[in-house]
Amino acid sequence: MHDRPAGAAAVARRGDADPAAQEAVRFRGVMIAFSLPGGASYPAVAATDLAVGTHEFVAIVGPTGCGKSTLLNAAAGLLAPSSGEVFVLGARLTGINRAAGYLFQQDAVMPWKTARDNVAIGLEVAGVARAQAAAKAQAWLERVGLGAFAERYPHQLSGGQRKRVGLAQVLIRAPKILLMDEPFGPLDAQTRQIMGNLLLELWAFERKAVLFVTHDLEEAIALADRVIIMSAGPAARVIGDHTIDLARPRDASEVRLSPRFHELHKLIWSQLRTEVLKAYNASGSDSAGAAYSAGGA
Ligand SMILES: Nc1ncnc2c1ncn2[C@@H]1O[C@H](COP(=O)(O)OP(=O)(O)OP(=O)(O)O)[C@@H](O)[C@H]1O
Ligand SMILES: [Mg+2]
């Protein structure tokens, strides 16, 4: 684990004069409705106000189908709000969010490229010479613990290793903001915790703004500074905004054993549970409830 460098602290101090400059992402009255065939409209997300600070790690948790990916897509500039506005680093977002790196649930690695080429591609498309991009990609692979795997193709890597490639792929472009949509979703519980620790370790270097969607409340509490709870849809809204006052640096596994973690989990789960059951009852299947559990806390 690494402390925040002096440079980052200096940047944070310079921003003190202007509160908007301290916000990486702000949703201001963001409402999102989807047009359905036949002319109807589905109100996915009700007017939402939410800000993520420039060095803040914010997790969003909510029942399946409530609009978490929709909100993240709006922050990425992939989806324009039906009403309201998204601001990025103080400026209104009108197209793709160029300050952000986006990590999806599905692997975004290209099967025909080696791990190194998959990581280098982001720099190459930005005009960096091939040899230089490859050298930087190698350095990033080493940072995510895959230095010896640079020549491997994705099918020769485990699911967790592919996620590491995905992280390096996003971080090599030095985004100020990380948007992560259930990035460790398909991994087993132990690998998720290892990936959580890797993410915390990389994050500690610069403390980029992170907006992290997960269905796993324990993961959200273990990683984040704040946990946002969304209600079940339609017209989902933010119903909880919980500060996670667990000390950093944190170990994503060990922190789960602390009494404060248990207190926070109990408090937030009581709120989330109601929403999960609503989604469960609305769906008429066990799919909504199955994704959540009160866990070991
Ligand atoms: N393009 C679309 N057209 C119509 N409805 C959509 C569209 N995209 C999403 N929706 C609906 O909007 C709601 C929110 O979807 P979203 O994908 O944001 O949910 P989510 O919270 O990310 O769910 P999950 O946890 O299952 O990933 C859902 O009811 C979904 O069916
Ligand atoms: Mg989603």
C-alpha cells in the first residue's frame, strides 16, 4: 500500500477555492427514461443529485434493474439524460467523457492480441509510438502482477488475470475518473477480494475519483469512502448515502472482520434488503434476491 504522493495533495489544495473543481462527477437532476416500442416510455432513473469528489471512491449498490449501469453510462457520456445535467470536473458533459476510463463487467480484451498488445492499444490509438506504448504496457502489466504473462493471449489467462489486463488497459491512459460496472462480477469470492486489494493499492497512488457499481454490499463497504443505495425501479432514486469511516490503508479481506464493518453492514443492509425484496417481488422470480445476501457480517 502506498501513501498519497505530495503532488496529489498539492492539487487537492489548489482546488479548495473552487468547490466545483473538487467534483469529478456531478449528476444534477439527472432523470433517464427509455423510449419503448409503440411510443411508451420507461422511467428508469428519477431525478438524481449525486457528486463524486476528485479523490473519492464511491460505490453504488441497488437491486438488479434499478439503473446503476444507466447512471454509469450517463457519467461516461454514452447516454444523454432525458432531463438534468452531468458535470465532469466542473464542466457540463456534452459528449463522451474523455476524463474517464470505463471498466465493464464483461471482458473488453481482444482475443487476437497478446496481453501486452491489449494494454498498449489504448496508447497506440492516442498516437504513441508502438515501441514506447509496448514498454509502458509492460510496466503496467508488472504493476498488476502480470509481468511474466505479457506474451499470452486472453484464452491462455484465467478470469482474474484477464481482469488485471482490463485494469491495466484502462489505467495506462491515466484517466482522472474510473467508472467501473461490476468489474469483478464473474470472479469467485477469493479472487474478487484479491482484485479489490489490487484496486485499492493502485488507487492509493493518486486517489482518482472512482464510481464503482457492485451488487455485493460487503465489497462496496470494504472498498469505498461512500456507499450509495438506490431504490428498486421504475423511477429509481438514491435512498441512502453512507460514509464509510473505516481507516485506510485497508485490506479488502481483513477489514471485513472489524466490528465497525459489521455495524455499517447491518445498518446499510437493513435499507438495501427492503429494496431487494421489492425488486424480487416485482420480478416474480428468485433472480433478484439470489444476487444479494446479507453475507457473513
Ligand atoms: N435501452 C433501453 N431501453 C429500455 N429500457 C432499458 C434500456 N436500458 C435499460 N433499460 C431498463 O432500465 C432499467 C435500468 O437498467 P440498468 O441496466 O441500468 O440496471 P442495473 O441497475 O444496472 O441492473 P443490473 O444490476 O442487473 O446490472 C431496467 O429496468 C432496464 O430494463
Ligand atoms: Mg448493470
